[in-house]
Amino acid sequence: MPFSMPPRFPIPSHVGIIMDGNGRWARKRNQLRTQGHLEGLKTAKRIVQAASDLGIACLSLYVFSTENWRRSAGEVGFIMTLVKQYLAAELEFFRKNRIRIRHAGDSEGLPPDIAEEIRRVCRDTEDFEGLQVILALNYGGRDEILRSIKRLLAAGVVQEDLTEAVFRGYLDNPDIPDPDLIIRTGGDFRISNFFLWEGAYSEYLFLDKLWPDFSEEDLRDALVRFAGRERKFGGIPGNPADGIMA
Ligand code: FPP
């Protein structure tokens, strides 16, 4: 049975997840870090299905940051191969569930075969109108801002025309709404260079659970907690005049 929320429950349009804790999950079991990533991938698949069932429009997964290249060559190679195999193996699942795959990050810094596989899957799924899964791969928030600036300079945008809305148009995925909710697993209270521009007014949820242990029920709980948050975007809900008192 598809995973669902109570009727009339507000579902966020865009949920971002910083999937942390694969390595610790493996260490606790005396296993290799790579085993943690394999389990992490299984969790990601379950959460993609759950997000699709729940009617979330966009799900961003922080898979590999611009800083993750500092890990051992073996671990980096393993994660890259895992991503490539995932994309190839899940194409039928994406088709069946009308899931569209997008990429955030610098594709030029990726191994050519990985970049090509991402391009292919993004192209093959671009007409699907269901859940959009944004894979943040070789992604850094600072790097995205710099690349966006380079793109807008190359497009000839002049200083007088530069507004937040114009700048936004040069991000990696300008049509994707800012994340309403960003979840980080693994117990740390930091955002690690994820969606620096897009996450300015996101609600954040930091969970102790390690990513491989994160369940569909945890996603559902996160949405319930999100629904209980009051979003103000810098304003004073209900009584704007209160904000102007001397
Ligand atoms: C964090 O755990 C996880 C990563 C660096 C990314 C790897 C993610 C996956 C393999 C999931 C793949 C998902 C898709 C959709 C392809 P960590 O290694 O930083 O854990 P630690 O903090 O416990 O060491």
C-alpha cells in the first residue's frame, strides 16, 4: 500500500536531505565504510518511493559534496560507481513512477562516464511529471553560487539589472522551488555547504539517526514536525503592524 499522510495535511513541495552517518553505521557493525554506503543507497531508494507516494513534488539528496573528494580514492570510486549503477538499474522504476531525475552540482568535475550517465537519465526522464529527485553530486553551495555568477556574467547581465530573482535564474535548477524542509541525519548540527542560497528560509530538522536507519516513518514524522513549524520569512504573521512599533 502506498505510504500516505492524513488527509488535508500540508505536504512540503521540496524536501532536501543531508544523508549523513553511513560510515558510522558500518563502524558500529565492524564493517567497511563501503557497506555503510550500500545500506545508505537502500535507504535512499526507500525514501524516494515514500516521497513519491506522499506526493512531495521535489526531493533533493546530498550525495557527494565538492569537499568529499578529500576521502580515500577507494571510497570516492565506490560512491561514484554506486551512483552510476543506481541510475542505470532504476530507470524502469523511474519510468513506472514517473520520477524525473535532476542534477545539482558541477558536472565538469565528475568522471566523464558518471557525468554522461547523469545526463542520459536526466534526459530520459525529463518529461515525467511525478516526483523530481535532485541528486546533489559534486555539489557545494559556494561552488554553485560562483558558477551561477560566472553564468550570469557570461550572459551579459549588468549590475543595474541584478536582483535576487535574476540571480536565482542562474542557479543549477532555477525552476525548482527553494526547499521548505531540510533534514540532516547523523547527529551533527551543520549544513556542510548544502543549498546555501536555496536554504535561506528552509526549516531545518537535525536528527541523531544514522542515514541507513532512516525509515519511511521517520520521513512521515519529519513532515508532521514541519507542519507544526510557523514559517515567518522575516515577517510577523497575522499582524504586520507589530513589526513597526517604536
Ligand atoms: C554520508 O555518510 C554519506 C555520503 C558521503 C554520501 C553517500 C551516499 C550514499 C551512498 C547514498 C547514495 C544515494 C544515492 C541516491 C545514489 P558518511 O560517509 O559521511 O558517514 P559518517 O559521517 O558516519 O562517516
